[in-house]
Amino acid sequence: MSKYLFGIDLGGTTAKIGLLSEEGRLFEKWEIPTRIENFGRHILPDLAAAIEKGISENGLTKEDILGVGLAVPGAVTNEKDVAVCVNLNGWGGCDIAQEFTAMIGLPVKAVNDANAAALGELWQGGGKGFRNMVLATLGTGVGGGIIIDGKLLVGAHGSGGEIGHMKLYPSLSDAEGRTELCGCGKSGCSEQFASATGVVRLAREMGMTDADSKFGFLSSKDVFDKAKEENELALSVVARFADELGRLLANVSAVADPDVIVIGGGVSKAGDFLLDLVQAAFRKYAFPPCEGTLFALAELGNDAGFYGAAKLFID
């Protein structure tokens, strides 16, 4: 008899929860608020109540549940030890799997949220059918997940796959005359160039303004929309952005050598227009044996995290 899985993607505003089968069929999904006050002391009790409710409302028992996967916005080691999560008001810093198991009486495994998204896309999304995949999530920053032979690259400190903090330049001043630091406290990180934030920064530096926006404030979507309309300035911005991203992914491929690179996050909504440009830049920079690496768009959207968290219990 098939077992069921719960996947949880814990964010700073809400926690997304999914009930899935072992085969990856989604039965139900819902969200609950993430209460981060008092150092997040409500987070696990609230999640426990949500899981208990999900079991009851779906006519299940705990014997039907294979496990609960928990994706968190922080470094995770040994599928249980969660570092302090800054955007959860200092929550974490302990064996979360053990604490949560004690509350709900079910096996629990934890994973970094970007790594969870990679697992989800490999299981039921843009990387389905492959064993070696890199996920690049392009939003405010650049998230990443690397999967080798079906297994996550986590690393000794839970920081494997942090491609957003690979250095494209020794410092911003070496690239653009800028001096600001990345959120990690250092400079020259790829997410300062290859993210939605990086697109807008680059667009402003190259001469685009809020007047180029449909909504009064320049966004990455405005830049890509203008480029698709063959606006010359926007095309130049996107070409530079694609070149930076292609170079980053070429560097990653020289280490990971994936079957496929999956592009997700808000910027990926630019679709094949973006994918074609990035792939061309990638081929320009990639180590020759990697030039034929496939590219695909992410398919699971905001559900990828809870899919991947649940996947921790599937061999």
C-alpha cells in the first residue's frame, strides 16, 4: 500500500505545505502564517498543528505517513541540524528534526530551501528524468542547488550549491565602479549581477529609468518586456545580464558537469527568450565537453520547495 508524505517549505511570511504520494502525486496544498516573534518559538508548534489537521482532514493515520520533510531558509547539515535563520528572527541553531519529531511522532528530515527546490524540480519538474542537475533560482538574489547522481551536494557546512556567492569579479569596483556589498558581507558575488536586482541595477547604469516602466518603478520584468519589443537599450541590458549568468553557469558546470541546468525564480518568467540567450553565453564560456549541457525552465514554481522536502524520504 502506498504511503503518503508531507513537504513543508518554511518562509519568512508563510509556510507552504503539501501532501503527496510516494509517486509524487499532489493531493492537497495549503499555507499557514509564519509567526517569527519571540525568536520563532511558535513555528514548530504551528507546523505540528497543521500536519495533525492535514492527517485528520484527509482521513489518514500516522501509520500512513512515511515522513515529513522540512525546507528552511538556512544552512542544514545531516538532514537535521539547522543553522540560525536570519529572516526567521534567529530561529534555528539546533537539531530541528529531533524537536519536530518529538512534537508530531513522525520521522522528520530537514533541508535548505534552495536545495529542496532543486530536489523538487529533479523529481517532478524541469529536471525530471535526469540524475545530474543544477538549479539556478533567479529572484532578489541567486539561489542554487546541485544534484549529482540523484543526491544533493550539501557540503561540510551545509553551503553546497550556493552559486549566488561565487565570485564573478574580485569586487564590484573591478566590474562597474560600484562599492556596495552583497548581503553576505562580501563583494563581487554573482547574485549582484545575475539576479532580478542585478538586472535593474544594470539597466539603470545603462540609462533606463522609471519612465521605462508600466507601473512607475523599473523592474526586471519591464526590462525583459522592453527587450522582447526590440528596444535597443533593453536588448543591450539583457545581453549583458545573460552574459554574466552564462559565465556563472559555465563555471558551475566545470565542477558539477550536469545533464541539465534548470532556470527558475521570477526572472525565469521571461521564458525561452531568456533561456536562449543564456545558453548561447554559456556555450561561449563553458569547458568544451560541457558545451552541450541541456537547459530547461523550472516547472513547479512556488511548490518546488515542498516537493523537494518530501522527496527526502524517497530513495
